Amino acid sequence: MNRNLLIAGGLSLLASLLHLACILGGPAWYLFFGAPPDLAAAAGRGEWWPALATLGIAAVLAIWALYAFSAAGWVRRLPLLRPALSVITTIYLLRGLTLLPIWLLRPDALNAFAVWSSLICLAYGLFHAAGLRQRWRQLA
């Protein structure tokens, strides 16, 4: 088993569960975790689309967790494991690195959510990248 990929999977699973918690927690949870105010307000009015969008994100993150767990050897091998994990890793790293252009081009847009969410995604991506590098040959 690969420790970095287990951690990466656990982090994606945690993010998925936090998205589900936002649906249950309502507008205050959406706002606390950095959702746009319009989304939180729509959730407060009982509109269906914020929960559906958040559920979709939670599902994607849960699938990403399964792919990391699969690559770690913790669950059965999933299809297209190496390319899927490469894409997942790239998405996390690119999302994490969005902090740099924001900082350089629009420093006024920097806020606590932008900084923390970018750093968190960068950490997720680094765990994925380290595990992927370690398991690259076995995933072919």
C-alpha cells in the first residue's frame, strides 16, 4: 500500500464529506466554506440547484478518492487508473497554483478563502503527485 495515495484518497473523501455537510448545514455552512453568497442565499430560499451542484462536486471528489485508494492498492483496480489519477493530480495542482496568478495579476482579489483553498488543493495535489510517482510503473 502506498501511504501518499492513501492520504490523498482520505483528503478527497474528507472534501467530499464536507460538501455533503454543507448541504445539511445550510447557508451558514456554505458561507463558512467559501461558497459564493448567491449560492448560499439560494440554498437559504430552499432552491434545489445549490444542493444539486454541491452533491455533484461531492460525488466527483468521492470518485477521486476511490481512484487514489485504488492506486494505493486499498480497493480493487479501477479502469483507466493511471490516466485518471494523472488528470486528478493535475487538476488539484493547477487549482492550487491559481494563487500565483491571482496574487500577481489581481492582488485585490486575494482573500482568506482564495489563499486557504489554493493551499489545500496544492497539498492534495502534492500527495497525489508523490504517490503517483512512486506507483507509476505498477499502474501501467
